[in-house]
Amino acid sequence: MGRWLALSAARAGYRVLLEDVMPSNLHHAGEAIRRELGRELGQELNQETLGPESGGQVVFVATIEDAVRTADLAIDCVPDELESKLEILWLLDRMAPPQTVFATPTTQLEIADLAACTYRAEKCIAIAAAPAALANLAESAGAAITLRTGPATAAATVALVEEFWRRLGFAPVVERGTAG
């Protein structure tokens, strides 16, 4: 999912910082993105920073801290299990600047519960889809994407994440959550 999301966001004009704890995964993602962008641009790409004509780019970084240092939006691609989600949100919360919004794909967990482990529950939102399902949406232009909020999720958080998905060609649907 991370590869597809990075490429889609770059095509939409975003600057994407892509990180993976496994260097081989990051290398494979880079190769796949280079091939795809190279096909689109009609050339072979070898640089560490890749950018389509839309003005967006994908930059490969070695640490989570490098990935979120200046981020407005952080989307994780960790497994949809409580321990993994809590760990990544805990790390992001400590490394990202205060304005960074966290969006996490989950079909099993409540965003209110996950947001409670951060100091910024108002900046947390769920993407109500499994990672594999998100990657499959790539072929569904205009598909709906469900965003779930917690009771503390701020309107500005919802607006930023809705705009992100619109720019990627999706139709965001917001479900207001009440659990906590």
C-alpha cells in the first residue's frame, strides 16, 4: 500500500517522504516507483528523489523522524493490529511537529482509542479500509473512501484529510465516531 499511496500522492502534486523500517522494502518501493514513473515519463529514472510532472515528488528517507520532521499529514502503513498501531502513533506523536495530522488505515480499531495514546487526539483520523483494500482502490477512479473520526477529531483535521483524498481522485465519506 505504501508504494501505491506514495506514487498516487506524488502524481497529485504532493511531496512525499517514504520510510520503511526494512531497508530492502524501501529499496523495492523505490524500484517499483521508478519503473512506474519512468514508464509515464518515457525515460529511465535513477535518482533518489522522484517527481512526476505534476510537481509532486517522492523522497526516500531512512528514519521516521526524517519522514515526519516537516509533515502536515502522516499516513502509516503498519499492520492493522493494536500493538503496531499504538507503537507507530506513539513514535509519530513524539517526532512530528505539532501541526501534523495522523491518518491511520484500520478496519478493526477505534480511532478514539488509538488517538488517546497521543497528545493530539484532535489531529487523528481513521481511514476505514484495510491496507490491501486501499491498494486495490487504485483502479477505482472516483471510489468512495471512508474516513472515521473520534469525538475529539477537529474539523480542520477532517478538512485536510478529505482534501488529500479528493486530490487523489477519491470521494471521501466522513463517519463521525463516538467511541472513546
